[in-house]
Amino acid sequence: MSKYQAASRQPLYRAAAGGRAASSLPNARSDRRRLDPGKQSVIAPSGGLPIAIKLFLIGLVIPWIVPLGPLNLSAYRIVLIVALLPCITMWAQGKIGPVRIADIGLHLYSIWAALALAVIHGIGPALQSGGMLFIEGTGAYLLARCYIRTASDFRSMIIFVIKLMMCLLPFALYEWMTGEKPLLAAFGTIFPTVEVTKMVPRMGLWRVQGPFSHSILFGVFCGSMLSLTSLVASKKSSTRALLVCLVGGTAVLSMSSAPIAGVAFQIALLTWNRILRNFRGRWKLLWILAFIGYLVVEFGSNQTPVQFYVSHFTFEQQTGWYRIWIWDYGSASVSNHPLFGIGLGDWARPNWMASDSVDNFWLLTAMRYGLPAFLLMSLSWLSLWIAVARRKGLDRTLRSYRTAYLICMATFVFVGSTVHFWGATYAWFFFLGGSGVWLLDADAGRKEDPVPSGSIRDRLSAKPASRRQGRAALPQAGGLSA
């Protein structure tokens, strides 16, 4: 968003800086202060969710695979390719706020991944696979970075995704009960779609794949919305409870242990935040308890903390043990190929481990592209999330949005230790990560939400104005508070 676009979307601040009009407003002095474009765009009301964001989000749930030469283009990839150059231009020109450490780190991650692929496989695969990795990852991050610039944009995006999920829900329920794939069948009449995955039912019910490549990805996509729905989508408790139940229930239809564990993880954090909402040190206390739990597992169990987690948060014990073996042999692969990894090739493991799947996003990143790629990506995200968590001066609403964002990101870290993100879910993760950067540009001068119109304090502060200007002064002050 350019500084001119940001200015056009904030009539309140433009009026406040306009001289005579500003003098009649109670907060004219604070509103006249000079704000940079990034901060202006955050606190201004939004004119609606940008079309690029809508097309990208719709593209995530369209399962088409359009072959174009050696490339397989999905709907969301086409949107990211078209939007990539404008987003890079806006970012490079500083029109979306200052350059962040995460911006540089994620660019370097994509470059290193392409370099690793070139070393292992040659220039051709590096350009094709590395380029698509950049588009799906850094491209999705920049899309959110450029077009999610206000609290209103953030909320509108979340509501739009909830609507998409509600459109998917009837088809998901049908697939859950029958095992049929109505979405893939319907879209497949026009273009090729992602492959159909048939799996053994669990508890007599089918695992929902939806428009994604696997039921796990469907569960991760839907489940990642729970904290955002709870704290951002609606202020009405009844509406909020209904939406949370629908979002969480849709994720459960995947019948996959990792997404369901992610839903439970978010519910636990939301409950903790709710119960201890008046205690400022609640998150520090939680970190202390988590560290104590880590020590208990480390010294009181014959399993490492990673082994303990992957073996207990699964539907089937055999699946848990298989993930432990993946961790053991995958870690050995990283130790043997620490710099550039093994690329897209197969990894060393016993013959009885027939599947080449690695159910760990963070581990597979290090296995494929080396430890530098893993460190660049993980440290970039950590730098962003820590900066958002330490952001001062936010009002009550923005603090709630921040909590929702950070819980969502923590869920991806948690779930990513037992599943791999690829395709639409990979792009969704990077997009969500970029959708919270606007919190760093929020106006630090804002304090708590304005006092509701009609309160005792509001009426007392309006009395002097009413004597000088008459009864018309009261509606003006109430309008600004609203």
C-alpha cells in the first residue's frame, strides 16, 4: 500500500491535520502528530479486503492443477505469480513500513534452498522447484505483508476464510459419512485436480480430504483458524461460540491426530488466557511450566521430549512409533548432510520403512536444504513473533488480535513437528505468518479502547464543551468515540 493509498483510507486523520476542523476535535493535538505511512495504514479503517487477497484465499480451496509445460500451476500459485512483482516493488520501496529481519531472513531462506537444489540436482531443478518454493513461501508472505495492513483487513480476512470453510462444510460432512469426494469429482470435470487419497476409515468414519492433497492438510487448514475465530471474528459471545464450534468441528472431520491435537492445543491456550486474563505474567508463567514439563520428560522418561510427543499424540500407537523412527533416521540424514541436505532425493532408512514420507515439516526442511535453510526460516519466524509479542502500546482490541495471531503461529510450530506442510497449506502458513506484521506498525500512542459513549466519565468531560458550544458538542464527541 503506498503512502497515498494509506492517506486516502483514513479520513479521520486527514481531517485532524486540516487546521480548523482539527481544533474542534477533543484529541486534535495527538491526532496532528506526524505518523509514518506504515502506522497510518494500521489504525485507519479499511475500505474492504483487497481483491488479490480474496483470489488467493479462494485459490487455496480450488483443487485444480493446470499443467503448463514442466510446471503444474494451481489457482493460488497463479495469483501469487501475478502479484509477486508488485509486492516486491512495494516492499523494496518501503511503502509497507520498514524492512524487517523476517523479510530478509525468509528471502535468504528461499535463496539458500534454491542453491542447495542446484548443488544436488543442477540448475534446472533449482530454477523450477526452488522458484516455486519462493513463490509459495516468500511470495505468500509478501502478499499478506503488502495487503493486510490494518486491523480491519486482518479481521476481514479471517471472516472471509470462515465463510470459505462454511462453504466446504456440507461437502466435508458428505465425504466424512460416505467416503466419496464430491469436490474433487466436480472440479475434475473441468481441469485435473489433486490426487484422490483413499485411506482406511477410523472409528467407522472416513477421513475428509476436501480440496487438499491429504486429509491432514485439510485438518491443518481448518484447525489453524480456531484461535483467530475465537478472538477476532466476532465480539458477540454467542456468535463467537458457534463459529468456534463450526471451525473446530470441521477440522476434526479430517480424523487426523495432528490437526486434532492442534485444535486441543489452541483450546488449552485460549482457556489459559481467559482464566488468567487479569494476570499480566500469565504467558511467562506458562513458559516456566512448559520448561518444567520438558525437564520432567527429559530426566523422568526413557524417551526424548520429541519422542514422547510424537508417540502420544496419535490415533494409533504404531503411527507414533513410526514417527519416532522418522525422527531418528531423519536426524541422522541431517547430520550426514548438514550444509546442502539431500535435495529432493530419497533418504537413508531401513528397508522395512517402505514409505518415503517425513511427517515433520521442520525436520524435512533441514533434510532437504540443509541446516542453514532451517535456521534461516526458523530464526526469521522467531524474530517476527518475538517482536510482535513484545510490542508495547497496543489497545485492548489489538492485544486480543495479537494473542490470536501468536497462538495460531504456535499451533503451526506444534503441529509441524508431526506433519509436513506442502502445497496450499505451505502457502497458507507463510501467508498467515505475514498477516501479523502490521501489528509492528500499529500506532504506539494508542492506549485502551475509548470510553463508551454515555459513561459517567464521558458525560463529565463533555460538560465544559456544552456550556461553550451548546448541546451540539455532545453528539460530536460521541461520534469520535464510536
